[in-house]
Amino acid sequence: MTTFKARLQDDLNAAIRERDELRSSTLRLTLAAITKEEVAGKTKRELSDDEVQKVIAKEAKKRREAADAFEQGGRPESAARERSEGELLDAYLPKQLSDDELETIVAAAVAEATGAGAEGPRAMGAVMKIVNPKVAGLAEGGRVAAMVKKLLAG
């Protein structure tokens, strides 16, 4: 059984052989972020596949935010590269929930929380506690929070 990190390393080697500059540079930076995470703290450790996925998700989010910043700064070529890198990293992540799927999960959690006595905007924490374990890795926290607010508001 190969680990997720080993798969990234194999893909990097293939990208280098194919002279795919975008893939190889993106995977190099991602592997560097994984290594940085492994040596953070008091002792070096091997990250689990779930932890590696979290690092990849964080890197993909950085790329999306950088693309937006470049777009606002009037640098469309840099924004396009950041978007391409983000899309490349997204391929390594589990498929994200659609808005409809997310709304169904959040609606069930809202019903469960309000049934336990939580109401209105103050119920946000209770609903998030129910929703987060169900959507971990399948939806970004910002999207989840926005959906919870929307359903709690009305």
C-alpha cells in the first residue's frame, strides 16, 4: 500500500520526466509544505494520509486566494497560473459536496440543534458541531458557515 505522500512523489517524478513545469513546481511546493508540517513541533513525524490531505487542501486554498488577489491587482497572467495550480491540487482532494448536498446536511443539523432547544443565530455553534464531522474534507469551512447562517436566518 502506497501512501498519499508517496503518490505525490511519484507524480512529481513523472512530471519532471515529462518536463511539465507547472505540475512539477506545484508538486514540489506541496511536498515542501508537507515536509515542513512533518518537522513542525518538537519531534519529526510522518503525517497520515488525512493530514497530508489537509495540507494539500490548505495549499489549494492559498492558490485560490492568491489568484483572487492577483486578479484584483490587475495581474491576470499570475492569477491564471495560481488558478491552474489550485485546480491541479484539487485533483488530489476528495470531491467537494455540491450546494444542494451541503444544504441537505446542514438542514438536518439545524433541525437536530433546534430540536435540542437552540434557536436563531446563537445556535450556530451547536449546528457547526453537528455538521463539521459529517462534511470534514468535503466542504470548505467558509461555505459551511455561510450555509448554516443562511438556514438559521430563515
